[in-house]
Amino acid sequence: MDVIYSCSRIRVKVKPNISQLQQIQVLAALLVTYARPILNGQHSSFFEVNRQIELRSELLRANRVAGV
């Protein structure tokens, strides 16, 4: 999802209650639709992907420290 977000700014608010196989199919369709540059070898959005992962990690650490 981080790759899709970095290419298109799509945000998924709620994870759908579907099987893992269905999740893979949905993610594959999203990648083809919104992240085609990455599939074609353009990796410039990886910086944004890494930033999103780091922000999420910081939030999780802060929540652990706060006892949330």
C-alpha cells in the first residue's frame, strides 16, 4: 500500500475483511492501475515509500511509549 500511496496518494482507511488471496488480487490491480512506473523500472517513488514507513514506525513507537 505504501507504494500505491506514493504513486497516487490513495489512502485506504479500513482494511477490507477479505481473504489473503483476495487481498493479493486487489493489490495487484491497484499496482497495475496506480503504480505502473514502478512496474516499468522507475523507482523514484521509493523515497516517499520509505518516508511513509518511517512515519508509521515513529507513530507505533510513540503509541507504545504512551501505552496506547
